[in-house]
Amino acid sequence: MATYKIYLVDDDRFLLDMYAVKFKNAGHDVSVFQSAEDALNALRKDGTPNAVLADIIMPNMTGFEFLEAVKKEDLAKDAKLIVLSNQGQDSDIEKAKELGAAGYIIKASAIPSEVLSETLAIIEKK
């Protein structure tokens, strides 16, 4: 099975740790960031993850602003950008897609193993 480099961006430490453990136990390389700014800095230095999962509702910089910055600066070119949020309105999903998101996972309706399998499916989709 392929090993992927995954960036998780969420201001909720508990959720970050929970998802990180799930991905690590499946053999993936995980980096966690509690702010969009930290994730952007990491992408600027070494922007080579296979996927970036980002929450929408975060302090200072929202997930949408994060996606806009990634797109504007042409970061994470080969990464699949995935929104992982409790915001599930159609307008949010549309906006995420317009900003380059390859997937949109609603936290409340996906257990961690489903987040893992959905992420892998998005990465592997050619």
C-alpha cells in the first residue's frame, strides 16, 4: 500500500490528534497544524504533501482564506486539497470547489476511518 504525506489543519487539537493517529496507524506521514498560517508556512518551505485537509472555521485565517492563499501562491501543486468541516451547506461546498478543493468531508457525518478512506480515495483518483 502506498504511503502518503498528509497535512491536517484544524484549530481543534483533539480532532487533529484523533485524525493524525488514524492516518499514522494506517502508515501515512502526518503533519498537523493548529492554524492556517502555520500550514501555509510549511507549504512554502516544503510544499510536497499528497493531501491537505483543512477546516473552514478557524481563528485569524479561515479555511477558505487558506485555500485562496494556496491557490494564489501556487503552493501544494500536486496535493489534493480537502475541506474537513462541520459546515456542510451547498454554498460552502461550491465555494471550496471554486477554490480548488478536490473533496469536501463533513466531520459530523464521517467517523475517522471514513475520513481516512475518503481521503485516500481522493488522493488515488486520477
